[in-house]
Amino acid sequence: MQKVITILTPLLLSLLYISAASAHIYSEKEYQSHWCYANKGKTEVRLADRTRIDCLTDEYAIEFDFANKWAESVGQSLYYAHCTGKNAGIVLILENPKKDLKYLQRLKYIAEKHNIKIWTITPQDLHITGRCGQNQNF
């Protein structure tokens, strides 16, 4: 019986991880790649301490997070800004804008106090592409 539990435990944990990761419409990395490319940034920029900035532009060190993880994004964006000498920025992923509005409001309050620039992205933003995959902002 102990052998069965030892074998099944990693399998069950893997399944839980997969189901949790698939709870989102797109992965954080997909939102990050789309937004960062459209804003002429570099993705996954590694710092000396082996942490990674989600997107680095000429002006901002940007952290991406799903709305319910808004608080985590604050600390990370401020840390990355400190390390790079750039301004702090957060792209908050709103997959359910009505439900996620409360998180955006909380983030706005804190961001204003700490001079953090906020952008938002939704699943619909990943669908709006024109010729050659470029964003159309008509």
C-alpha cells in the first residue's frame, strides 16, 4: 500500500498543477509575449540574482500578473525598478473584468502612492490582430 501511495502522490500533484494552470484562458507568458512585443520590450530579462523581469522597455521594468495576484506584482515591480534604474510598471491581466475590477482598484490605490504605472490586458486583446500579426488600434 505504501508503494502505491508513493507512486500515486507525484502523479496526483502533477494533475492538480496541470488543472490549476489550465484555469486561465491564456498563460501569463502568452499575455506577456503579446504585450511586450507590441510595446517594443524584451521578455524574461535576467538579473544578476537570477530573478527575471517579465518585460523590460526603455522606460519601465514591468511585472505581469493575473488580477488576483495584484499584491505580488507590486513588490516585484518595485524591486525590478530598483535593480534597473527604470520606472516600475505592472500589466494586470483581467480575464473576467467585472470580477477582477476589485483587484484593479486595490492596485490603483497602491500604485498611485508608489508611482507605479499600470496597464491592463484582457483575452480580447490577444484576438485583435491585423495583417502580419500586428496590433490594430483603430
